[in-house]
Amino acid sequence: MSAPRSSALLIGVGNPFRGDDGVGGVVIRRLRGQNLPGFTIMEETGDGAELLEAWQGASAVILVDAVQSGVAPGTIHRLDAVAEKLPKWFSHCSTHAFGVAEAIELARTLGELPPSLIVYGIEGLDFSAGTSLSPEVAASVPGVVSSILAEIRGLAGFKSARIA
């Protein structure tokens, strides 16, 4: 389902049954408890076609996903996907051949990126079967939530989002 015009999206990406890959959903569920008028909060598997459809018409998107770049587990990466291409390692742990990075680059090529697209990548450790996050990744969740709330406060045009 595509976003209503002039809306903002918070998207958590990942598979909750693959350990640290579920961190995007954990972060997004924490944000559901906040008063975020003007924002639609959703969880996605990371399928690129679904993401392209989800953010169509959105004026701002903040996306959270697990990544594997080789740095310390729990490290938080913040990327402005409108200003820069995602690093090649970003799609390394995707279970989809056409995942987050590929969806962003296709949207860039087609001129269909949202005006604002911020990606938070949380460095994962364990992507094996299971529903628990590794301790390092779990410890990073509150910091990512705080960073996203600060990001929302700074988004131009979203003065209706009152964050206490």
C-alpha cells in the first residue's frame, strides 16, 4: 500500500525469525508508543518491490534495517540515501535479491526517491534462526530510537510532530 501524499513513513525492515535481522522491527515497535502525528509506522520484510510501493508519494522516509559491514556489532550507521549511494555492504545480509539497497538505487535511477530518505543500519552479529537479538544489537536499540526521534524533530515541514 503506498503512502498518502505528504505523509512521512517510519519503516522497520527485517525478518524477526533471523536473530539480529529483526532489529528494524524492534526499533519500529518502540516508536509506535510515541505521539508521532503525520507519521505512518510500518514493518516490511525488505522486499524491494514492497518498499518502492510503500514509500511512493511519501515526503519523508526513515528506514531501519540490520547490516553487516564488518565493524563492531551494535554500531549504528546513519545514511542520507538522497545525498549518497548506500555502500555495497548494505545489502549483504538481505534475504532478497532485490532488497533495500537495490530498491533505493532503482528509485534513484527512476527519479522516484522520496524528498527525504534516511537509513539507519544497525550492525548485526547473529543472523541465524531465532527470535532474540544479540546483546550488542539489543543494547543499540534505545540509541537508535532516540536518534530517530531527534531526526523527526528536525524534519522540515513536520511541525505537527510534537515529540515530548
